[in-house]
Amino acid sequence: MEVRRFELPVAVTLRLQSRSGAVEVIAEPREDVEVEGHDVESLLDAGGSTLRIRAGRGHKKMLVRCPRGTDVVVGTMSGGVRLAGDFGRVSVTTMSGSIEVDEAEEVDARCGPGEIRIGRCAGHCRLSTASGSIEAREVGSCAVQTLSGGVRIGMVNGKLRARTVSGRIEATTRGGGPVQVQSVSGRVRIGLPAGVAVSPRFKTISGKVRSAFPKGDDIVVEGMTVSGSIELVPS
């Protein structure tokens, strides 16, 4: 394993690539980038907008330390990705492995089989996994999708769009945007601010629909399920 350091100019995106092995990125009070990995290569794009860092072949972990607020793009074939600290815009793609992000301005996370965990995303959050659960503590707005895993969002400040085939959807929203949820066989449970009037648009074949809110125009809630129930409850 080798340790290398790189200067990171202001407003430059950090792009990390690893063929296999876990990737961990730590945002901390510093001005440069420190990388610990195997056969590390770097390239600053001709336009000066992106610093590319790539780890060579092997299954060893790639550990990166960067300044707080850095925009980060991570791509890996296999291996989990963890981003610890406070980041700017984040984009993570892995073919196989889990994804975890502590805090970021925006998040775009996609993986094959694997779980996705988000702490706080101030802006838009786009999360997608083929098989595995999705969890987020707090997001500005979000669009989430999984085939066989459940979805749990602690708090959504804006628009919510969630879709799963066989998993359960649980989310709480402040009512700052419309809600669109879809599940084939999983239960849907949405928490809304007490006292709001809801414009409901529900479709279900064999599942039950329950709402504790009067009808009105405060917030639009669209829900569709084949055999699962849909429930709206005060948060």
C-alpha cells in the first residue's frame, strides 16, 4: 500500500475509480487530498474541472481524505463505498456492494445488489438498488427505487417518489411537495403533518387504503399497490 497526496484546486470535482475493493472517503478540515491504495494514478483534466484518481488492480481498500464540502464521484466494479463527513454533490455507482453517505448537498447513489444508507441530504436525493434496502434519515427531496428491498425515509422536506416491487415503504414528509409511492406486494405507510388536507389518488387491487386526513388541496398523495395496503397517518 502506498500513500500519496494531491493538491485540490477550488471548485474541482474529485473523481475516484476502483475496479475491486472497498472505497472509503473521509471529508475533514484540510486543503489537499490524501490517498492510500494500490498503484494509485492521478490526472487533472485539461479543463481543470476534475481531479481523477484511480486505484490499480487488487482487492485492497482505497482510503481517501479530502476537504469538507468536496464534490465527489465514485465508481467501482465491486466493493462497498462509504463517505464519512460533510460533502458537496455526491455521485456513487457500484456494480456490487453497499453505499453509505453521512451528509451531502445532493446524492445520486446506484448499486446492483447492496444496501444504501444516507444520513442527511440537503437537496435532491436519487437512490436506486436492484436488490437491497434503502434508508435515509433526512432529505430535501428524493426519488428512490428498489426491486426486492424495503424503503425507509425518516423525513422528506420536499417531493417524495418511492417505488419497490416486494418491499415495504415507510416515510414521513413535512408536506413541502407531492408524494408518489408504488409497491406491488409491500405495505405503504406515509406520515404527514397533522391537520393537512390531502388530495388522494389511490389505486389498489386487493389491499386496503386508510387515511386519517380530510380531503383538500394542501398536499397531493398518489399511491398504487397490487396486494399491499396504503396508510396515511399523522407524523
